[in-house]
Amino acid sequence: MIKFLQDLIQIESLSPRDEGCFDIIEDRLNKLNFNCERINYLNVENLYATFGDKGKLFCFLGHTDVVPTGPVEKWTYPPFSGHIEGDLLYGRGTADMKGSIAAFLESLDEFFATNPNLNFRIAILLTSNEEGDAEDGFIDKIVDDMIERDERIDLCLVGEPTSYEKIGDSVRIGRRGSLGGSLKILGKQGHIAYPENVNNPIFSASDVIVELKNTIWDNGNAIFQPTSFQISNIHSGTGAKNVVPGELDMFFNFRYSTESTQETLVNEFESILKKLNIEYEINWRLSGLPYLTTEDNLKDVVVKSIENIAGYTPDLNAKGGTSDGRFVAKMGTEIVELGPLNDTIHQIDEHIKISELWTLKNIYTDILKGLNSKLS
């Protein structure tokens, strides 16, 4: 498993390119008699592998692409070396999420070695563009095509890094929605020495920001944190020090709970602008709807497996960002997310503990066994 993970890490699969990860994954799945299919859209590569012909469909969902390394010289070891130092394996993608892919493939080897009488179907769906822009179409398009063919993923395990202090201490059973936008606040450009002749959009923006920052959008619930609003970028100015600009651009995002909707957030946001008499232009972009797994088939098996292998009960929550689970959710699929620790993802010196990866593999194997019993 560790050698295989090193091989994956050494492939520089910067989003949206797979660059050969699927080749070595497919080779391994072929040896387990999986039926492997490449489903590519535009510049996005996808691998869909299936095994079995009866029962509910259980799918492991993941991605082989990684984010850029940042300054290479700041890494302790080269980011695509897969260097091992003691119990630590360094490299971009170790935790997010090539480590969980390696662990799941190892769990399949172990599971099939027991010669089970399989009571469910198994699928693996991997993409090369989870970290990038979803507009090119990948998992969402595949899911739409499956729905059109009347196919359905019943149970889905997403290998995203969900753990905090120890493997399996945190499990996602839902995700918040993501609603972003670009706001242009319009003013009137003019000479900085003649305030009577200008309308400064920067001052208008300051009023808007205070109002938005202090707004309670909802209070969340037992699973979801309250909806949060954040601003990621503000730009204004003409480049001249003595000119008041005529407009300001602001990029923002809501991560919202099931207590809010796209419509309620848009209405409240724009009502604040109107209350402050702001002249504006706005473009909204919905990246993902919130979802929550309420059925207990997969959820119970995952919790039991963590208890069996790790000896503690995980926290079930909907924290973190979005994941590709949001696309599968439209099928009415039971979705649970479980993977490595997330403390170094997207950072310089991303790494994973080898001992913890073996624990994750053991949990994955127990999940497969548990599903085979539960779905019999």
C-alpha cells in the first residue's frame, strides 16, 4: 500500500490533469476483475470501475488531482517525491486524497482475499478535477447521465480527509451548500480634492461590509453549523493616488446550512444593499446545494467499523467545505465521508502518518465486511 501511494504521489497530477494515476489504479483493479471505463469530458478525466451484478450499488468516490505545491523551496522534501521520514510520508496529495485511494484499494485486496459471497455491487468513481473549477463537467455530468439511464448509486463512501486528531474521529454525513457571488458597487469617479463631485464606492462598501458581517443568516442545527458569510477579495482604484474610483469589486461566499436556501440568502443580501441605497451589479454562482444523509444503512456500518478498529465513536457532522458528494446527493444516495487527518491538506509539507493510513485501511476493510452482512 505504501509503495503504491508513493507511486501515486510521484505523479504530478495538478488539477485538472490525472497524468497517469488512473493507469496504475486501473491496472490494479483489472487484477480484481473490475470492469473499468474511462469517461472523459472536455479536459477532465474520470475512471469508473464496477464489480458484481446483484444487490445495491456501493461506490467509493474520490479524486486523483491535487492543488499546486506553492513555493517548492519551502518544502522539507520535494513535494512529489513521496519521501518517508520515520512514520511520516510527505507529498502533495498524501492526505487529499491519494492516501485514502491507496487505503481503499488495499482494503479491496484484503476483502476479496476472504472469498466473500458478495451481496452488493461495488463501484469506484474517481475524477481528475475535484480541486479545480466544476464548470468543465465531471462527476455532476456522470451522475446526470446515470440518472438518465435509470442507474443509481445507493451508498457512497467519499474518501475526503475528514479526521481531526485521530483517524475516524470525525465523519461527514452532510455538507454545507456553497453560494458565491461577485458584487460591483457603483459610485462616481472624480478628483480626490472635490468630495462634493464624487461618490466613493469604497465608503459605500464599508457600510455594506459592516452590515453583512453582523447579519445572522441562520442558527444552524444539530448537524450543521450556522451559515457563514465571508469576503475573499476586494478591488478598487484607478491606479492614481488623487482619483476617487467609480466602482468597487467584491467577491464573497456563503457556506450555508439546511436552515437557509439559495433564495433566502439572495433576498436578504440584496435587501441589505437596497436598504443602504447602494447602486450595484451582482452575479450569483451556486456551487453546491447542502445535503444530509438521514438513512442509517451506510452510516451505522461506518460508525460500527470505527468502533471495531479504532475503539471510539466518531463525531457525525457536516463541517468543512464542499465535496463531490454534493453531486451524487441528487440521486437520493446515502453518503458518508471518511478519510485521513486534514491538518496539513493544501499546505507546505502535506503529509500523512503511515500507521494511521493502515488504521484507515482496516476501517475500510471492516466497512466492506459490514456492508456484506447488512445487505445480505
